[in-house]
Amino acid sequence: MKTTSLSKDFTTGSIPKRLLWFALPFMASNALQVLYNTVDMIIVGAYVGTEGLSAVSQAGQIVNFATMVCLGFSNGGQVLVSQALGAKKRKEQNDVIGTLFTFVPALSLVLTAILLLFRAPILTVMKIPPESYDMSMQYLTVCAAGLVFTAGYNMVSAVLRGMGDAKRPFLFIGIASVVNLVLDLLFTGLLGWGVIGAAYATIIGQAVSFFFSLFYLYKKREAFGFDFKKESFIPNRHYVGMITSLGTPMAVQSGFINISMLFVNSLINEVGVVASATFGVGVRIDDIINKISQGIQYAAMPMISQNIAAGKEDRAKQTVYWAWGFSVVLTLFFMGLYIAFGKELFMLFSDDPAVHEMSGTFIAAILWMFPAFAVMRGSGAFIQGIGHAKLTMVLAMLDGVVLRIGLSWMFGIAMGFGFYGFVLGYGLAPYGYAIPSLIYFLSGLWKKRQVLAEKL
């Protein structure tokens, strides 16, 4: 009986058609992943109130920092898997996957220990509103303890993305979302556990999804391209080096962006609990919109990686152009949606009139971010797809540290714009990544780089 491979070859066929059909499941998966966390906020907002919303959004940012660090290394592994696939190096692909499957969980356990040991100082530095402090501590403790499951799901999804499989990640996050929703309603609503109930629902959902994904891939191991033998999980020193080399800049990128988020949060927290809740809800809505369009970037990355490894530079460039085209259409749609129904979106999360009133200020400032993300879907995917991790890190520092922190402080404090200024600085920061990445791609400087597949 013939086994159907889970991987796909993107070096042939119609680029726009393959990109669009590959992106759609990623867009749905990303929407579900954000919805996963959004459900927590909606239910907490309904059963706990503004203080609970603030707690979930603030503590969630801290856990997200650790998650994104792990994701940076997973994305490094994804690039290697894509290039190994494009270069037809099957054994090397198996060794990369096995190394990644050991490396990322070990890293997540280290980060869990750090978060649990330093949770009180971290919450203090963030200037969590007193009304939300205890609930933030509860949410952070539970989610930090279950970080290995969150990191594990993202690791499996990154490998599958690298292989050109968009359907399985959608299946896995769908399972997690259903479990999370049911347990949220049970723990937070019916049993009245409050914020800690939402935390338990989140981690249990991620754990169920992670274990199901491992079981599924083990059953489909021949099609997956990884044998799951004990010796295959022994880290290969060469690939540990390559994953570390690629993943460290990507992890630092994620870290810088999230540290800057924590800084902006600390500035907003000083304004008060209403501003904290409004920003938390606004960022969640913004995250839904951005993650849906990010599906295009997720799809473009492995397509670019495979074609670069196969020596088909023109197809890689065409993938970027089509990614830009699709992203612009989505950006215009979501900007119109935000302008027309922004306040109503906030009302889904909170029944606090003060939050509804402040939502207009958030929307007016955040709209400036959208064009930057449209550019990044193409040129950002290209830089990551060719494995130029150091450039990714430099641009992330420019975005996350120099601009996000600098502009938020300048507009919010130095220029006295307050809440509007903090959000405006946050919204303008991505241009620090979008514009240089655009210049790098159009200039052709990338043609001088050695293809990563040659080092495998």
C-alpha cells in the first residue's frame, strides 16, 4: 500500500494558486490559536470583570515572551527542514527533526523554572495594577508550569509548516480550541474558579493538542519522514549548532519584541486599570487580525526556502510579490472592518463603558501599524525563508527596542500624548522591520549569501 507523504514540493506549479491554498489553512490555524487565548479574555471579562481582563492580558504577555523564545528556535528548525526537503536530503531532514524534538522541550523547561522563580519580581517590574496583581500571579504560575505543552505544539507545527503541511496544524489547534472553550466555560463560568480556571483550561487544551499531535505523527511516521526511534532523538551536534545559529537570532527577535511589549504595558499600567484592560483587549483584537494575515507569511516562508535550496531564485521572488498582493487585500479589508466596527469588537470582551470609551483612542493610533505588516508578510518571509537570522535579529532590535520603546516613550511621555501616544509608538514600531526588509529584498544583496542546504 502506497504511503502519501505529508510533505509538499513547491518548486513547481502555479505560485499564486499554491500560495493561496497553502495559506488558507494557516490563516484558519492562526485565527484559532488567537481565538484560543481570546476565549479566555471574553469569558474572564464576562465572569470576573475588568480586573480579570487586565490580569489575563498582562500575565499572558509574560508567558508569551517565553513561548516566542521557544518558537524562535522552532522556526530555525523549520527553515532547515524546508531547505533539506528542497535539496532532497531525507536523512538530514530526519536528523534535524529529531534534534529539534529534544532541544525545544528542554529549553521550555529551563524557561519554566526561570518564570516560576522570578514571577514576583517580573510582575513588580511590570507595575501590575493592585486590583489585578493576585490574579496575574495565579494565571502566570499555571501557564508557566505548562509551557512545555505550548512550546511542544508550536514545535510540531513549525516542522509541519517546513514540510509544506498546513492541514495538520489546523487540526491540532482545532482540538486545543474546543477543549479550551469547554473547560473555560466549566472552570471559570460554572465552577466560578475565576482567572485560574482560565489558566487551567488553556494549559490542558495545549497538552491535549500536543499529545494528540505526537500520537498522530507517530502513527503516520513513514509519511511524516521521521522514524521516532530512540537514537533519532539524540541531538546531533552539527544540527544543534545550526538550529542554535538560526534560532538564537529568531529567539532574540521574539524576545526583544515581547520585552518592548512588557515595557509599553508597564507605561500603560501606570495610567490605570481601565487603560490596562483597554490595551489588553485592543492588542488581542489586533493580534487576531495580524495573525490571520500572518498565514500568508507562514505559507510563503517554506515556499521560498524550497525554491532557494533548489536554485530557483525567480520562483522565490515571485512568491514574495504574490505574498504582498494578497497581504494588501487583507490589510485594506481589516482596516475597513476596524474603522466601521471597532467599538463593537471591544464590546465583545468587556461590558465596562469606560473601556468602550477608551477603545476609540486605541483604534485611532493602532491603524498606523497595518501597512507595515502588509510589507512584512512578503519581505519578512523572504529573509526568514533564506535563513538570514542575524538580519532578522537586527531588524527586530530596531523594531522592538529602538522604536517600540523609544517612540512609545517619546509620544506618550515626552510629548504628553498619554495613552494615545503609547499606542501610537507601539503601532509605528514595525516600520523599523518593514522598510529595511523591503530595501534588502529589492536591492538583491541576498544573492551573495550561501544557501543553507549546502551546509546540511
